[in-house]
Amino acid sequence: MLIAALACAALVSIALIGLSWPRRDDAEVSAFMLLALGTALWSGARLMEVVTFDMPVRVGWAKVAYLGIMMVPAAWLRLVLGLTRPELNALPVVRVGWVVALLVAAAFLGLVATNELHHLVWLDARFVVIDGVQRAVFAHGPVFWVGTAYNYVLLAMSLVLLTLPASETVNALYAHAATRTQVRLALVGGQLLPLVAHLAYLQRWTTALGGDLTPATFAISTALLGWIVLRPRLRDTAAYARGKIIEAMRDGCIVLARDGTIASINAAARYLLPTARLHALPPDVLNVPSILREFERTRLPNRHQVWLHDTGRTLEITLEGLIDARGRHTGVFLLLRDVTVEQLQRAGMASAQDALRGELQRTQAKLSLLENDVNRDSLTHLFNRRFFETQAPRLLDHARRDSRPVTLALFDIDCFKQYNDTYGHLQGDDCLRMVADTLGMACRHPDDFIARVGGEEFIAMLFDLSLDDARSAVARVVATVAERARPHAASVVAPYVTLSAGAVTVTPDGERLDALFEHADTALYEAKRNGRNTLRFHHAAPGLRSVVGGE
């Protein structure tokens, strides 16, 4: 009898998995499939155990059976939770509880697999003759009773949930009271049958029948549950299709339970309202309490508009009540439609263009800030070499077109490496910022700029200055740095920070920027070769219309 019962239980469980597979994306169906898988493993392994007369092999199949033994109570609790109180799954404590349950099951299965090392699960396993029939008897150890108690705790939690009233979420999603009653009775009956069978096994009342009938009775309960609870879901293709269509809709769909919490929400609604969560109250921006009060007053479908300030969207909310077979109000259906574009069209093209223009201006401002960051030296906040290399040729072309004098001046901090070695890089950075601030005094024209082009090297591009004015501007910078008397004990020039400068002033006629840079660099070299803390101007090369003089 036992062999036939276990074989049927395993086959029925496998068949239930196959029948449920097309709807595996449903949370409750997936929990049911996990339950059926557990009963299949438990029954199948128990069957192989019963027909085996080699004790080590029999113990091996008993270990495999414990995979199903640990799966079934947890899957049962998960299924009961989903069918009676699905909102609890959203609680952090429940999520942590499932993680703990997984860890406990893993630890127990590890002890089962290694029982030969510690004998905590089974103290002994041997064949005995009972009523003329050879049977296997396992002497249970302390961990077996701990595991049994753990599984009973899970099943007890399931029974507690079944004694509580159905949540508003369930009432909203399962409108027929008769259906809810059938579900509850099926769950209670399906749980009590295996409990009775297992208690009978522990009392050795089923020894004459071959031993533990619990897996077979769990398979019966699973089949009963599948027939009463899940068969309507599996057969109701229209409802399943409606669910798929609603999930794929571009408009948001939300079902509210009678307590105002979200019982169901589709992908479009989750996109429009990223903060919306199942079994929680809708986001405040929807102003649902006010909408529901009006609905309670009129009981008529109504329509509202709300503005989402975070995204700038305008949503049109259509509200309709959900009524069960007895005409009782079970919840509310909200249809969310993004009407932002329609409002812009109704407001007219001018308003739309203003909005786009404002967005363009904001984008341009962001790009300007980004470009400014790219062209600025992060330490001194002067322009950098990239800016000089991209903008200086353009400015030089403008000066050539307008026949305006251009001064290109190179500055170098004397003995700066020794300054860093003596005072450290933080003081070195502070010194660079001091020099950068001083260089700014040379700029007078809107096109003038200063750039940091190397570690301690700077370049100034000045416009509309005569030779004398350019010489005075550069000399004033060199003198001011020296006058600030920033200590520099390692300098071979003076006991304070000094600058050397080289410059060239021309009215450009065809020369390239690199030629001017080379002239200024030559002048800087001459300044350093002649004692530093000074400046030199380069004389014009042949063919340049220059306004430079001597030193």
C-alpha cells in the first residue's frame, strides 16, 4: 500500500508542476509549484527508500527526502501568505524571515548530509522484523526533533494566518466571498491531513502500513489545493489574458483595496509613480484620500488631474469602483493616463515653444558650465592649455583681421621645484594660486586671458597694447609678485618668490601662433639666463609688422 501511495504521490506532484508551468509568473502559482516539487522529492525519495534493502543506500535516499521535507512547510507557508495576507510579503521583517528560513534549512540539510560524522539526526538505522516483515527503523537524534519542531512552527504560522480575517487586498482581488471561503477551507483541510499523518508516524501507528505516510498525504493536500484554489486560475484563460493585457498597457492601472492600500499595480503605473509600492498607500501626489471621499459621496466614475512636480508630468486619473457578486464595494480601480503632451498641444504651439526654449536654455547653460569646467585649471581656476590651444588661434585671426596689436607673454616661477621640495606641495599649490591672482591684474581688455600651461608656467594673451603699455603691464606683474615677498629660502634669485617673463608684441599679418609662442619662449629663456626675476621682450622677426622694441 505504501509503495503505491508514494508512487502515485510523486507522479501526481510532477503532473501538477507540469500543469502549473504556463502560469509560473504568478507569485501564488510559483509557490504552489515549489510545494509540488517538495512533495515530489519527498515522495519519490521515500519510495526509493522503501524498495531498497541495502541500509547505506536507504539512508542515502532518506537524506534526499529531507530536501522535500524542508521545502514543503516553507512553500506551504509562502502559499498561505500569498492567498490570505499578501501585503505582509512587503514588510522588511518578513523578507528577513525568509532569508533566515533559507539559512536554517541549509544548515539542517548540511547536518543531514554529514550525519555519519556526528549522528545528530539519526542515532542509528537498522532493519527489524515486525509482524514477520523486515522494516527499517531509524532512531532519531536531537537535531531531528529540532528540524521537526521548526517545520511544525512554519505550519503553525500557516494555521494562524488561516484563522485571521482576509486582508483588504485579498477582498479586492478575489471579489467572490464563496471563492475566499473555499480557499480558506482547502488550506485548512489540506494542512490538517498531513499533520495527522505525521503525528501518527511519530507515534509509530503507521508502522504496519509501511511507515511514514506524510509525503503521500501532503501530495493529496497539494492536489486538493490545486483543484480548489488554483484550478480556477489555470482554467480562466480570459482572466489571465486580461492580466497580461493590463500589465502591457501604456496607461497606468492601480487597484486599491478598501483600506486604501495598493492591491495591484501594472508596469506603466510603476513607471509613472516610481515610489508606489504594493500593499502600501499610494503616493501623496495623487491626492487619493480626496478622490476617494468624492467617490464615496457620488459612487460614480470620476476623473481628476494631478501634476507630478518631480517629473513635470500631468496625469489624468479615472476612478471606478469594484463591486463583488453581492453588490458590495470591494475596492477601487484607478486608470492613470499621461496627458502632458495633450495639455501642451491645447495650450498652443507658443507655449510648447516657450517650454522647449526654456529647456534649450537650461541645456545650453549646463553645456556652458561643462565647457567651462573642461577649459579651467582646477587648482588656480585660470584657463588651461586646452583653452589656449583652441581659443588663441581664433583670437589671433580676429586681431589679424582688425589689425590690432597682440601681446603674448610667458611667465615662469623661479626655482619652483626647490620651493616644493622645501615647503611641500600644499604650500606650492598656495604659491601657484597667489601668482595666478597677481597675473589677473594684467588683463584690461574683454578678450585678454591668462592660462596655466604647465606646472609653474603661465601665458597671457593681451590685446590693443602698444609696446610700452605691454612692457609696463608685464613688468607690473613681475614686480608685484616680488613685492609680495612670499618666503623662498631655497631660491638662488632672492629669499622670496619671483617671476621671470618673456613676451612679444606684434600686429599680426600672417604669422602663426606657434611662431609667436616660440618668440615669447626665446625671450623667457633670455630672462632666465640673465638673472631671472626680470622680463625680456623679443624683437620682431623679419617680415612681421612689429611694434616691439628692445629689452
